[in-house]
Amino acid sequence: MIVSELKALAKKMKLDVPLGAKKADIVEALSAALKRNNKPAKTAAVKKTSSTGKTIVRKRAAAKKPAQSPAAAPAREWKMPPGAEEPLMAQERVSEAKYYTGPAKEHRPGHEDLPYGYGEEKIALMVRDPYLVHAYWEVTPARIEREKAWFGWNSKLVVRIYDVTGIQFDGRNALGYFDQEVFERLGSWYFDVGRPSHSFIADVGLLSPEGKFLTLARSNHILMPRDGVSDVLDEEWMLVDEEFWKLYGFPGGPSSPQIQEMIKRRRMQQITSPGTFARAKRK
């Protein structure tokens, strides 16, 4: 309890508390008053005459008012005016809703998680720009161990990029190729081929120290975009002279004199601008 509450309680218990009394002094005075009020009550003697003529004395406890301890004092209860709590609750709901993403879900590993690998031999090519391609591949450990058992344990895993521009690739007729050693059976890499407008195919396989290559998987076919403006020109559509005169008129043609005059003026405007200089009439 605060000092003002303690003073109010002391006043209620009819205790004289100095104006500048400290909290400890007020508490001590209240405790002493409570101890005095909690002492056993005095009993009052009640005389009663029995039927035999003897006087019986009985003691009856004197009634006393119950003392109210400071701890038992009613707590102060703040009440809000009617309807004032609803806007506050609405504001809290709006603030919490900004970060609400739905009911919490228990994470259980299963088919929803992407696996580390798919257990197959595969390589794929994707175009990034006119010079770079992206490749990703996967080879199973069992396949690598089985092939190295007869091909050679000292062979290494490589990705071979073939230039197959303008040909039907059969594995041996590429225009050129280059090898890139890789150190993971499942991985990805960016390759700088440096040949815009060319076509490429990639293999992932084993390369022996003698230069022999064993293909484990082959990729899709890709075509690189050009790195400049197209050299294809749009056709210019023109009318032959005979069709032109049929449309715009010649002696005996279907065009009216008004159309011929309009075409004549348009030709003259194309030759020169009327505002540049004045044309002199021929005599």
C-alpha cells in the first residue's frame, strides 16, 4: 500500500498519525493497533437461577467489532468507461494481424522436402546469355563404381561440351569439344563457350589418362542467341509499273483527274518544300 492509503486506513482506525510521518512509522502504528484489537475478548458473567434455587454463573464473551488488516483492504479497481475497450482491442487485433501467417504447422520431413538427389544419371544444359551456359548433372555412386571397375580406377569425372552447329550429332562428328573436370557426382557449373548463335550438347562421363572417354549421360540440345543485331533484312514491297499506273492513272486508265492532280502535287512536295524557294513557271 502507498503512504496515502496507509494514512487513510489509520484515520479509519482512529489513529493519530503525524503529518510528516514516514511509511515505516505508519505501518508500525497500524501493526500495534491490530495487535491490541486481536487480544482475547473479556467475558461477562451472567447469573441465572436454576429450578433448585442455586445461582449458576456463566461467562459470555463480549462482542467486538472485527478488525480490518491493511492486507485485507479492498484493492483499487480501475474501470474503463463503457465502449472504451473495444477500439483498444480492435487496434491490438490489427497490430497482431500484420504478423499473422496462419496457424502453425508442424514440420515433418517427407515428400515436401526436396531430396539431395534423384538416383539417376542425367545432365541438362540451359542458356544464360550468348556466351555462357549452365549445366547440372547427377551420376549415382553405383554407376561410377561399376564403370570404373573395368574402365580404370584412375579415370576422372568430366563434363564434355560439344559444338554441334548445323550437324546431326552422333557422338563423333562434332565441330569441336572441350572437357572440364568436375569433382562432385551431383553438381552444377557455368561454362563459357564463347560462341554466340552456335548449338551445343554436353556429356558427363569418365576420362581415362590415355584420353579415352566413356559417356554416362547426354544432355539436351541448345541454341545460343546472337550477340548483335540480326543480319536479316525486311523485304521492301514495291509495285511494278503496270500495276502502279492501273492504280494511279495513265491515259485511258480508271483514275480521275482529281486523283492525278493530287499525286502530281505529292510528287512535287517530295522533290522540294514549297517554303524553300519559289518555282518559276516555264513559258
